Amino acid sequence: MAIRMPRIVQARQILKRPLSNGSSTPESMGIPKGYFAVYVGEQEKKRFVVSVSLLSEPTFQDLLHRAEEEFGYNHPMGGLTIPCSEDVFMDLASRLGAF
């Protein structure tokens, strides 16, 4: 029996969308296979490259839900934007082994 996680599926679909210019790939942007970029911060956004294994973590799913509520699926940075402080994200990501 499979457990459906619609937010994870939607996040994966967003991450697979081609970039606007069509010439960049995740690898050419410095993102290795099995990782994805997120933008974190309250005022100034900082880019982090984290493991896709985070997508299955309940605490990270909570952050995705907050991002969905705040930004919908139109992220101003062109990638997944997480609405929390950099310190909170770094603490959570390091506890989950995302880096």
C-alpha cells in the first residue's frame, strides 16, 4: 500500500520544470544529482543546495507547507523559496543531514 504525499509530488514537479531560458540544467548550475536548490531567508534570500532525502522528512514537509501558503507555486527567486530565517533552516537541515 502506497502513501501519497501530494505536496512532495508537487514540489518535485516544480523542481523538474525547465528554466526560463531553457539552456541551464541543474548540473550546470552547480546542483549535483540527488540534490536541489532552495532559497532561504526573511529579507535577503540565500541559496542552499540540499539532498532530496529532505522531501520525506516531516519537519521539512512543514516548511514546504508554509512555503505553499506564503508563495503558492510562483516563487519569486525562480526556485523553491522557504519562508524562515537562515539560522532556523541551517539548524533543521544540519540535524536532518541535508548538506
